[in-house]
Amino acid sequence: MSYKNKSIIFNQNNLLNKIEESNIKLLVNGQGVFIFKNNNNTSLSLLPPSLNFFFYNKTQTDGLYVEFNDKNVFVQKISDHSVLVDKNNHIGLSNLNGAYYWFSIDAQNQKLYGGIGEARLETVTYQYTLDHKSKKFLESLETIKIGTASSKFIKPIQLFRDPITEKVPLLVKNTNSLTMNDIAKGTYMPKANLSLVSQKLYDCISGEKFVLDDIDFPDFTKAIEYSIITPGKWCYEKIKDKSTEFNKDKPNILETYLRVTLGKNNGESPGIPYVMEIWPIGHYSPVHCHAGANAVIRILHGNINVKLFPFLCNQEKDGVKEFGIANFAKDDITWISPNLNQVHQLENDASNTETCITIQCYMYDNENTTHYDYFDYIDEKGNIMQYEPDSDIDFIAFKSKMFKEWNER
């Protein structure tokens, strides 16, 4: 599934256009990803016995019956009642808050996948490979029909054109850096495969001259490090002031970072679109998501550790676990889409020897008319809270402060 995957987002405006009597037309016959949630997902005792739907051919004489129940994912071919069993699948519906589900069909590779949270291979709970003769059968599938008993529980979220086929790489490379091996191994996301919005962000921050230590202030990073460790200096005092930012009743100076903004908010992003974030050693963010926005992030100095989560869940004790951990070093560029890499936690690990400094760039999709302006996060008590992306200081003013502190040390 590519990052630019064409999709239908189901909401009140287009549900009436795209669904008639719970029928959803696939964008391409025989392939796609159906993403949905359980409307009654509050506790296991209130879960419906199952959520089920059908992939049908044109005449509705054959297809697949798909059921997510409290024990597993059950898939059956309609015409001959054969059950497509994944012996390793023992997960169906989840009682965790925020859980949502997806199912992918892939006629070209004869693959079926099902999972929980972000639609990607790392969140798969069910998988099945049909024989090659099944390609025509899968290509005959045109519509999704939600089961009558499930119609009050299943809430369609999105329908992707392309199926899940391989892991999506986190690091981005531009055209001049990509090799044939990179494409063959799928180890990098080609810049051209980003959405047009993210390509725009990438072009703004990926250049050779987009650096901290420039000709005007070659000791900029040293000045920032000095300001962080020196009592009375701007970074040191600002970090101390922010110790209650995410938990008002329980100060935690390690759960802080500095936000230095570049430019103005033009209404295209949650907060100002360009933010330089400063992460002292051992500091980290709460688990959070990014308002369904696109983002491109470049490491300007040091390195950062990122934990990725399938969805935002406020059940801390038995909550959702990360599905992946990545480490990004200087000049690495990574990305966020409205559907992938959205929920994460960042940390400049205590074993590191340098402050990490990143440039974060955010922008809503052109089709996004909601413009949710908050980053939702999990606080110390396990509550989902809203954080309005703010600015600690403007970049030009910050650079001037660091220059003054460095020269007066």
C-alpha cells in the first residue's frame, strides 16, 4: 500500500453517496482495504458477538464472509463454505478503547490480511494465502456489504484502493539518492511516493543549506547545549517552567521539550507548520497523535528514538503496546500521513550524549476540511487530553538569544 493510496473517507457528507443499504463499492475490483470501527467499543461485556461483512461479486452469488468476533477472525468462501483458517490467529475484537479494525484483499498476490489499528503489516492479526487459481475469484469481488446484525455496530472509516502488500519504510530518500537496491529491498520511501502535501514539506526542509550551524552562527548547536545545562540561561529555565505542561498535578521535567517556531500559522496545519523541537538527553514526549495531519521530520542534530503504536489508547495498565521502535540520526528524514505513523512517543534516550534537535513540518491534506487543531495525548493518569500546539519562542528571537548567551558566557 503506497502512502499516496487513493481512498474514500466515510463521513456524514459522503456516507449517503457511497453506501446504499450498507453496500460499499470497491475502488478497484478484487483489491483494497476496508477500515472500520466498533461503535460500542467501551468494554468487553458490551462488545457485540461479532462484526461481520461480505465481499461480493456482481451477482452476489459468491464472495467472502468476514467476521471479527471475540476470539478470532473468521473468513469463509460463500459458494462452497470452505473456511480460510489462519491457525496463528487468536485475536478478533479488542476491548481496548480507541481500537479500530481493517481487512485487506489482494487479488494480484492472492493474499488476505486483517488487523487492528493502523492498516499495515506490523498490525496484522489474520493472514491467509489462497492458491493462484483464486485470482479470478478475488478479481470478481466488487462490493462490501455489512451484515444486517452488524450494521448498527460497524462504523466505516475509510476504504483504500490498494491492498496491504509490504512494510512501509520510515526513512525518506530523494530521487538523486535512491538506488536500485533501495527500491528492490523497500528500505526507503521514495520522496515521489509521499503525498503532494508531504512532498512540498520535504522540499522545504531537505536542502543542504537547511542547517543549524550556518555562516551567521557556526556555534549555534553548542550554544543550545550550553543554554540547556546552565542555570539561569533561557533553555534551562524554560524547560523547568514546562515541567507541568502535560501533567498539571505531577511535575515531570523529563516529559518536556522546547518548541521553536518558524513563520506563521496560515490555517493549513495544527499550530505553526514549521517547528524546531529541542530534546535534551533523557527527555521524552507522552504517547500522542498528530491531528490526522501530514508531517515530515528531519533530524538536525543528535538522534531520537520513536515508538510507534497502532492506535491511541487510554488504558495504561493493559493498554496497547508499541508495534515498532525506530531510531533516527542526523539528517534522517521520516514522515507521518493521516493514516500511518500517527501515534507515537519520542525520546532522546538517556544513553545518548547530545541534545536532539529536529525540524517538524505539519500540514493538513487538501481534502481535510475538519482541521482538528490539537495533538491528543495520554497523561499520567491515563486520560486522553488535548494539547494545542504552541510556540515557546520564534526562531529568529531564539537564535538571537542563543547568540547573546554564547558570546557572554
